Amino acid sequence: MGIIVQKFGGSSVANVERLELVTEHILKEVEKGNKVVVVVSAQGKTTDRLIAEEAEITKNPNRREHDVLVSVGEQITIAKLAMLLTEKKHKAISLTGWQIPIITNSEFSNSRIRYIHNKTIEEYLDAGNIVIVAGFQGVDEIGNITTFGRGGSDTTAVALAASLNAERCDIFTDVDGVYTSDPRIVPTVEKLKSVSYDEMLEMSSMGAKVLHNRCVEIGKKYNVPIYVKSTFERDSIGTLVDDKNLEDLVINGVTKDDYISRITIAGLDNKIGKTCELFQILSKNLINVDVIAQSFGEHINRDIAFTVKMNDLQKTLEVLEENKDLLGAREILHSENLAKVSIIGVGIANKPGVAASMFEALYENNINMHMISTSEIKISVLVNSKDADLAVKAIHKKFFGK
């Protein structure tokens, strides 16, 4: 028997009744003789409430103090869960990120883990404790509390599993696994028995809300088996995320990513280094770019189009206007209210007819495509937001028959 890491999200720990369900999953592993490390999120909407209270004080909070504030929610959960397990006559200890410590860089609200000190956790486990860890948080080299961004408790859990050489990491949530699409859009979705790290990473990045994409990256790097299970089913089998694809479907998922905007830089100087210069400017201003398309005309200029999230649009336009003359751009255009719809599957580029079937589904439903992006594992198209749900349904039916 070894170490099992379990993670429970905000909806799973929202109240005492749900914490009771959580203890059942924990004690089930304890009864098997396993050592258990539990990672939890803040209860329910606690983090949203804290951010709303912050907004009553300032619209531009200090990033360090913001992280100190929002890290409190997980601290409440770990204490309550430890108390509940103690009441059930089991040894339990709660630990914050700084008590372990989980050492991170100093990028507040989006920090990355550098290393984890295992000794504290291992000593408590060896003494017979269930160790309950506050997700979503760590501490930098000089003692500042840092947080990992929304969904960061998943990252905490898989990182601990990797560092402790755990047998697996179980991510408990309000759905019983990973599905071929969003059940709220496509009622006829199928649950996957397994999905590869690469496919899950693309699903997470393309809009699926099941797992934090950084936790999948860590799982892949350190070969940590990840199970996505339901807190509300006592014998949930869930979906296994690892390097084996047991089902070998043509595609494993259809995803939607909302709130996308497209920016087109028209008439960019067709000179060596201009594209590099453009994206260096965007990078220095911490602007994340996704789909990129470049067209070359017969003359001296060219157009470059790319997508950013809607909340980055205004900042991006301001940066580009400031550098318009430097880049030699004739015009900067943008489109709003777009969504990215993607199909995902390992080796998708080597499976004839996949792109044709996807485009056929869109054509049959009179849905216009604004941009197309392909890779070995996905095909993405940009469509109008109003058409996004219909696009997901049509593509899902084309590949899964329902």
C-alpha cells in the first residue's frame, strides 16, 4: 500500500453535509491501508465573496495583499475537515502551503511551483495522520504567500502526488469523469473511460472546465495517473488520465472556448524580423496569444491575424496602437463576440477525413468559420459566439452519432 492524493473542489466541500461525503472517500482509502494526503479548495463561493469584499475597498488591489486575502478560504476548509475527521476518531492534521512549504516563484495570482519539501508531510503520514493540505497556494523564497490562479488546487494535488511518488491522484468534482463534450450543451455526451495527457491538456486549454491545464502538464511530466471522479457517487470509477488511450476513438472530445476576440494587423511591413518584433512586444506586455494566421500578398505588405481573450482585448489594442509606426502597420482591426470550437484526438492530423467531417457539420448548419488552426492533436475553428453551442452539437453528432 502506498500514498494516495485526493483533491476535493469547492462544490464538494461547500457545507458540513458535503464534508461528510468527503470523509467517506478519505476513510475508504485509509481502510485499504493507504496513506492519504487530501487537497481542498475553498468552500463554495468563498473566494468569489472575498474578491467582492476586496472590490469594496479598492478596484486596483496590491497583488501581494490580494493573494494573502484569497488564500484564506482554503485555510478554513482544511481546519474544518481536520476537525471532522478527528471527531470520527482518526488522526488528521491541516497544513497551509507555507507550513509545508510549497516553494513558488513570486508571480502573484499565477505563481508556479519550484519545489516541495516532502519531509513535513512524510513525518505526519508516518505518524498515522491523514494530511489535509490547502490547495491553490504556496510561498515564495522570501516568505510571501502566493496563489496559482483559478483551478490551482488541481495543480497542488498533482504536484504533491509527483513529489511524494504517490500511486495516483484522484480529483473529485461534481461530475463523474471526463465527457466527450459539455453535458450542458450536448445532453447525449459519452463518458470516457480514459484519455491521454495530451488530449486532456488540449481539452483543458480549449475550454473544458474539468481539470486545471497546469495539473495535466505536471501529471504528464512525472507520469502521475490522474482519476477524475464524482464526490457524490460512493463507488465512482471516473475517467483515467494517463499515457494510455484505451478507447482509440477518432476524436475524444469537442470543446468550446468563449469570449474570444480576433485582431488583424493589416499592411505589416514584409521585412525579416517584423513578426518576431510584434510578438515580442505582446510578450513583454504579458498578452497571451492563441490562434495565429499570416497571409502574404503579391506586394510588399502582409496581414497577421491572431486571437486573444476578450479581457485582454483593450490592453492589446492600446499596445498595438502605441507601436503601430514601429511595426509599419497600415491598419489595426478587431472582431469581438467570437468563440473557438475544437475537436481533440491523438494523431488527428493523420486520420483522413476528420477535418472534412468537421467542416461539413458546420456547413450543414450554415455556420461560418473565421479562422482555422490545426495541430497533431486538435483542429480549432473560430465562429460567432451565437453559433458556438450549435457548432458543438453539430460536430458532436457528426463524430459520435448523437
